[in-house]
Amino acid sequence: SIPPEDFPLWRRDYQNGASVEALPLPPYRSHPNWTRGYYDAGAPFVSPPVVSGDTVAAANEDRHVYGISRSGGNQKAKYTLQDAATTAMAIYDSRVYTVDANGRVYEMRSNDELVWSQDTGLRSVGTIMVVGDRILVTGRVDDRPQLTMLRRFDGEIIDTFTADGADFYLPAIGDQLIYLAGDQVWALDLFHERHEPED
């Protein structure tokens, strides 16, 4: 037990003058691998990391996505992609979603399980985001910017929107509309089914 005149005395000793050998380090500094690198896969990581629970996920130049334990720094999962993924991944319901450089979208679970993958035909992929039961991916098709919407549960392509000009940036959602910026800003209603008129 802590002696009555020892740390922490901030309740009675506002100058924090108690005699202690060293103040405790903040939690993020307590990891033993902090100074020599958290995790090394042998090749550079090429996507921003994402965090879900105790897992940090990042895509590597070696065409894998690694799931790394935040508390231990050890590998928890490893997923094989057909090509490298350089965009930020999305996490929803403890599942990781990513898109590789050739436009293939993947859903992965934390137990090394690839749930599904779907080729979108996109090249020069820009962003991926998850909105409810939909996945939105931007990229280019035939040198034109395109937004592709997939169903999150099985990866089926539901709808696309193609324009001319500059690449699309990360979409924003407001009042069931998708706002998309490129050469101009579009407000798209892609969440409702389209019904083609009958002849």
C-alpha cells in the first residue's frame, strides 16, 4: 500500500512535492516496442492505419492488410489482396473494408476471414467509405471520375455515377443525399431504388 505521506498527495500537496522515484508514464508510452517500432512487416505500409477495438489495421506494399494488436504489438490477422491498397480503409461493425489499386473492394473480419471481394472496374482509386448498409468508392473508369455504390452485406454493385473532369473527393452524406465534389458539387439520391419507366 502507498504510505500516507507518499504519492499521490495532490489532494493535500498541490505542489506535487511528494517523494516518488518517477512519475508513471502515459499509457501510450508504456508499450515495450515504442522506441524501436510498433510492428514491422518487412515492407513499407502504404495506407493510413485505422483502429477498431484492440486492432490497428494497415495495408502493406506486399499486398496484405495486417491486423495488429494495439496492446501487444503482435500480428492478429493477415489478409491477402490482389493488388496493393493505398487509400484509407473503413471500419464498420468490427469489419474492415478496403479497395486495392485495381478497384477490387474487400470485406474482412478480424479472425483472418475474407468475407467477400468485388471488382468495381475502377482505376486510380480515390476513397472508400461505409454508410449504413452501403459502401461508396470513388475512382476513375475510362478516364472519367466515378462513384460506385455497393451493398455492404455481399458486395453487389447497386449503382454508379459518372461525370467528366476532375477526380471525386470523399463524399459527404446529408439528409439521405450524397454530396460529391469534382469539377462541381453534385447532390445525388442513390439510396433509393430507381424505377425505369415502362414502355
